[in-house]
Amino acid sequence: MYVVLGFLGLCFGGVIASGVVAFIISLGIVPRYAGITRTANHIMLYENMAILGAVIGNVMCFLPVGIPFGWIGLLVFGTFSGIFLGSWIVALGEVVDIYAIMFRRTGIVRGVAFVIISMALGKVLGSLWFFYKGW
């Protein structure tokens, strides 16, 4: 019975992970990064790495695997995870033009970079406070 449940969980996790990867790719995050970094000839590699990351993340949910590099490995992993999540949120916001609408409605003309940096710092400080309090 547990084998069947484990298999079903792995299959459902794979469906969700592939949906997330398809969503990321359809938003145009991968081509946008390739354009910004001028590495458009490696788009297939980037998309394959996104899929591989989803598969590995799915498997790590089932296996008791830790980060073997102590707190330094956790710091590096957390940093890259935060960069990934933050850039995903910004790309999603760009797609729906939420920032342009927000700046137009609030009348913000100057200091747009300061507002975006403040949002990022607020996210970082909020995350640090969350983990410090142990919620």
C-alpha cells in the first residue's frame, strides 16, 4: 500500500513540477535572462536545467537528503533560492505590467529604482525576521 502511495505522490509531484517549469518557460523568464546575459545560444541548456531542478526538487521531497555543506551550504542554497524566487516574482509582475500601473496610479516619476530596491530589502528583512522568530 505504501509503495502505491509513494508512487502516486511521486507522479503527482512530477505533474506539479512540470507545470511550474512550463509556467516559468511560458512567462518568458528563460529567454529574457538569456537576452540580458547575451547567452541566447544556451536557451535549451537553461530550459533543461529548469526541468532537472524541478525533478531533483521533487525527489528531494521524498528522500531524507540534507545539504551536506553545513551552514555555508545552506547560506549558498538559500541565496540562490531567494534570487530565483525574487526574479520569478519580478518577471511575473513585468508580464502583467503591475509596476507600470502602480507607478502611474501613485504618481511616482522619480526614484523608481529606490522603490524596487526597497521592496527587495523589505522581502529580505521580512524573511530574516521570519526565520529568526522561528515561525
